[in-house]
Amino acid sequence: MSFAFQVHFSTELTDLTPILAGESQCEPGKYNLPDAQKSTLIHYVCKGRGTLFSRGQAHKVGPGQAFIILPDEHASYRADDEDPWLYHWVGFTGTLSGRFSVLPPVFDAPEEMFRHVRDLREPDDNLEYQLASDLFLLYSQLIRPQKYRHDYIRATIDYIQASYGSKLTLKSIADHVGMNPDYLSRIFRKKTGTTLQAHILDVRITNAKEYLRRGYSAKEAAMMCGFNDPATFTRLFKKAGNPCPTEWRKQKLIELAGQDPQRDASKEK
């Protein structure tokens, strides 16, 4: 099954101006060779896969990713033979559109950035402005100095370190740092090499070890580090390559006792 539709706009917007937008469910292997256009064109892949041929390279594109074609750029793209893509697209111009040239041909993008494309079948007078707001959101999240983007990762790490004892969810962390949850999850993994969930667990177990080392029970350490169920804490603690928390605590207390200068001095007497 294949379908496609698009809408053209003509607005008075000047910074980021939607020109056309649409949606396509492509047939397997469908090949697109668009003419070089004067607008910047972004496709967001909702599901399925395909390949972008751009800038002398072939780029695989899958769900949750977008690909960009710049003005006067000759590019083509092809749906996968087995899993053809469904994508939304937005073409736009404007004084800020040139800034999008810093993006790579394929990049991760939050799905809600293109949420208003779904309204194209029943457009209203505000649709072009809603699409413009989507573009400004994308601009605010991706078109910024690299150092500023890294601050989101630092803010996320600091927040987890300060809040590991409370309930942490992807949404609560994203809300705190002011980012889309799915996008934050993707860039955190890309920048740190680990998932948010794995990082939270690592922080909690690291701090739990400190509490155990200071003499707290396994149950107390679990509760103070955000594990509501001591059995779950024990299971995850052992899965991280440790003995059970009680045994680990006993070993560390013995080690600390053996390093106690006062204990050594009393033995010499």
C-alpha cells in the first residue's frame, strides 16, 4: 500500500517559513530523485527504513531519524525493499534556514517536532504557524553551539547525582533539563556511550556501596539510594558483578578494620 499527500503554504513569516509539508508511505524500493529545490527539506522517518544518497555517500535512515536536503543540493533517497519507510516532510525557507546547514545529512530528531504534519489532512488557518513552531523547536534543540548542547548532558548527570535517592524517570529528568525525553535519551547515549537507565543504576549502586562501607544495612542503603524493594536492590547489585550487599558490606568492614591505625596500635601493645 502506498499513499502520499502534501500541502503548500504562503505565509508572511520571515525567520522560518514553511513552504510545503506532507506524508508518504512508500512502496518497497521506491526511488525519489527530486529536482534541486530552493528550500531546505527535512524528512522524518516514522517507521520503516531507507537510504539517503547525499554528498557522495549512502546513509542508512531508520525510525526516529531525519534527513536533510539543503537548497540546490542534488540528493536522492530510496525506500527499503523489505521494510519501506513512512515519513513526514517539511520544506522551508527564511532568514534562519541557512543555519540548518550545520546538521549532518542524517540526524536524530524528536518525533513531536513533526506532530503537526498529522493535521495536514484537515488543515486550518493556524497550521502553517504550528509547523513553524515545530521548526523553531528543532532549531532550539539542534542549531546551537556544540558547547551549549553539551551542557544538557552535564545538567543531566548533575541532576541524577543529586536525586538518585528519589524516584527518577526519563520524563522527570527531561523536564528538569528542559528537553524532549526521547531526544535526551538518544543524545545522552551518543555522548556518554551508555543509556540513562544504566547511568542511574551505576550512580545508585556506587552510592549504595558508600553507605554499606559506612556501616548501613543493605535495606537502609537500598532505601537511601532509590531502591524501594531490597530484593531488587540485591539482584541488581549482584548483576553488576558484586557479591550480595550483606556479604560485600562484611568484606569492606573487615578490610577497613584491618587498615585502622588504632586497631594496629592496640595489637602492638
